[in-house]
Amino acid sequence: MRKTLTAAALALAALAPATAANAAAPQDDYVDRFHNAATGRALDDSEFGLRPMPVYLNDHQAWNVHTWDGGGTEMRNVATGNCLDDSDEFGLRAFPCNQTPFQTWFRFAWDDGTVTLVNEATGRALDDSEEFGLRTFERNDGPWQRW
């Protein structure tokens, strides 16, 4: 009886670290920087708010990307901790993360290595142009919507 219990305990102990490690591991998290294909500006969030800026390669332009089970992503700024958020009521902004569709973005990859980011709640794409600035806009797959 004692050998059976010891063998069972060893088997459970061998499984426990693997289960704990798998549960604690982040799912597809990585840090990325988003530079607009048309303007060359970087997506930046700081005490001055969300804005397009020249490329400085600082933490204000670094975004932790977490992929949810449904394929959407949360984009959390490394410097501010705020998430990229879009809604009809408030528009595009960086806002404290709340895991809602307003902060879920679907990434559509292009052969040139760029992506188009489309918000789950609004269906609009992240867009930057000299004429209109940083905004979300109806998806048109143009260079202003490629990052």
C-alpha cells in the first residue's frame, strides 16, 4: 500500500510543476513597435496622450501585445500601462486596460511585413496621415492603415 501511495505521489509531483509552469506562462506576449507605412511615424503614448511621433525607440513607443484565445490582441503601452482603445463615444485613445472589445484589435498581416489593426468594437482600422493625423477610420487597406 505504501509503495502505491508513494508512486502516486511521485506521479502527481512530476505533473504539478509542468501544470503550474503552463498556467503561469503568458500566451503569445511580446513587445512590438508600430511605425506607419505612409508617414513613418510611430504609435506613441505618454503623459501627452496617444499620438504619432518621430521614431525614438523609447518605451513610449513600445507596446506589449497579448493575444486572446479568440485571436484578438490587447496592445498595452510599456511606458504608461494604458491600452489602445477605440469607441464611438470617446474615439481613439490610450486608456487603462479593461479587457473589453474597445481594446481588442485584430491584426491582418500583409506580405510586406506590415499589419492592419482593426478594432473589434468599432470595426475601424488604426490610421495615420499627414492630413488627418492619428485616428481610426473605415478599413480601406491603404498605406495609412499599415503598421
